[in-house]
Amino acid sequence: MRLFIGQALVISGITELSLLYPVEVYDETKSILILGIVSMIFNAANAFGSYIWGNILDTIKRRKEFLFLLPISLIPCSILLFSGSIILGFIGYGLLGFVYAIDAPLYSILLLENFTFEELPKANIRLSQFTLAGNISGSLLAIFKPNFEIITFVFLIAFVSNVLFIRNVTGSITRDKTEERKEVKNKLYAILSFFSFNFAAEIFFTIYIPFNYIMGNPEYFIFASYALLYIVDEIFYYFSSKIIINREIYYIYLIIFIRAVISIGISILILSKLKIGMLSIPLFLSFGSIYPIYSASFFSVMFRNLKKNRGTIIGIFNAVEDIASILGSLTAGIIGNNLDNAYMAIFYSFILSAFLFANYLRKILASSV
């Protein structure tokens, strides 16, 4: 679908920048704390943006203007990131997070408003495929450390693609504050479970950089790991919508369990002082690639029968994810020098996520009786 070409290009540029900058910061400072602060800045800005953009999208009908604005707004971020200044780099990385925050709620609402119930699964798969294509190309290009001109060119082509291919998209106002408060209250334990899940995941992905080095691997293994992850994600996104039907809760718990086992396994591996070299990549892929199944299952449960405040609720979940990432990256910076303890913290967070989701289900069942 030509509608999503600009999305692939935008994600490609964002992926390049979001991978290059933290790796370069760590290479220069060798500080896990500073690495955590960098991630925290991005996620804090992204969390703020998620809630703001979600509310804006629910209160106005315009959609095309935001799709045009997104790629153009990313060019100033690139200028700051390539400025060579530490302070401007931090500002640019935060601005990147804020601008990027509009992407998920914007495209989610675009699907819900412009496709029928029958067309929606296929459209969602296409969007996921184009997004992952951007992730793959961006992570591969990051290996070669592209300059400012190349990344700016990618964003300009994304802008042109959106102008050419996005024409007849409609929007609607769906904000209902009373219903919004009710939905948030009903989903509180699910939101907390989602928070704990993403808190654990952020620690894992942040400390993968030092984990890669202590396993005796070169820098490019990090970029290669992410490129392979996005390729595998592409496959899992395609099949996830088919396999989870009527088994969403089962898959939510299965993914939490698998990630918890991987985390405690890596903690034991580090304690044993065994260097596994390139085998760290399969471990990374095993952890990361199953997220599409969790995501499809979780949001299928969360958005079932949701008619109003879709942008706001999407924004809330995105903001919660980002707040979890903020605290996760900060925690990684604080405890990251003891990697075995960091992986145990990940394990316990996944266990907490499972218990919180059980409380959510118990509350839903009680209210339906």
C-alpha cells in the first residue's frame, strides 16, 4: 500500500539516529550511567509527546497535515544530533523522541478511521511490514554511520511520498473525558502490567550494548543484532494476528514467561564468566522477536469494543511504555555495572507483570458477573 511508503522512510531515518547516537555516546564515554541518561531523555520526551499527540488527534479531524509535518520535523533533530555538541546532541535526541511520539497514535487512528473491520487486519499487517522494513533498512544503514545529508534526504523523500500518496484520509472527533476516565480506571492493572513488562524490556535493551562487549563482540554486532531482530519481527508480525485469535491471554503469559526465563538464564551465564561470543545474537533475537505476539495479543484485549478516546487511550499506553522506558534506562544506568543483578531485576519485573495482568483479568471477570 502506497499509503505506508512514507512511514517506512520515516522509521528508517529514526532507527538510524536512535541506534547511532547512544552507541556513539557509549563509545566516547564508556559510561553505562550516561547511556542510561541518554535513553531516559529520549523516552521522557516520547512519553510527554505520546499523551499530547493522542489528545490532539482525538480533538481535531485533521490527519494529512500531521503526516506531512512528521518527516519535516525530524530534520531539525538531525541537525542537532550531528552538531558535535554534547548539549545540543542531548536536546536533539529529546526532540527526536517528542516528534516520533506522534507516529504510533497517528497511524493507529488512520487505520481505525479509514478501513472497515474486514480490511483492518490486512491493513495492520501492511503497516507493520512497512514499519519493520524501515527498522531493518535503518539498522543496516547505521552500520555504515551515514552522514547528515543522507538522513535528511531520507526524511525529504518521506515527505514527498506522503504528499503524493496520502490524499483521501478522513478523521473524526472521538474525545469523551468521562469515558476516558472510566476506561483508564478499568484498565489500571493492565496499564501497570504493561509498565512492568516494558520496564524490564528497556533494561534488557539498554544493557545489551555492554553485554555485547563483555561477550567479546565488536561494535557492529549491535547493529547486526537489531537488523536481524527486525527481519524476524517481520515474520512474527505476519503470523501473530492469525495465531492469537481466541488465545490472546495464553500468549500474553507465554511471552512473559519466555522473557523471564531468558533473563534469569543470562544472569547465570554472566555469573559463570563464560564468553559466548556471537551466540549472544540468538539470545537477543529470542528475547526481542516474540514481542509482536505479545503486542498483538495485549492490544487485542485492551481495544476490544473500544469506540471512543482511541487516540487518547493509545497515547496513554504509549506514554506508559515511555515512562517505563525512562525508569528502565535510568535503572540500567544505575545497576548496569553489575550486569548479573540487572538481568535479575529484569526477571522480577516480568514476574510482577504477570501478577498484575492476573489482577486485571480477575477484576474484569468480577465486573461481568
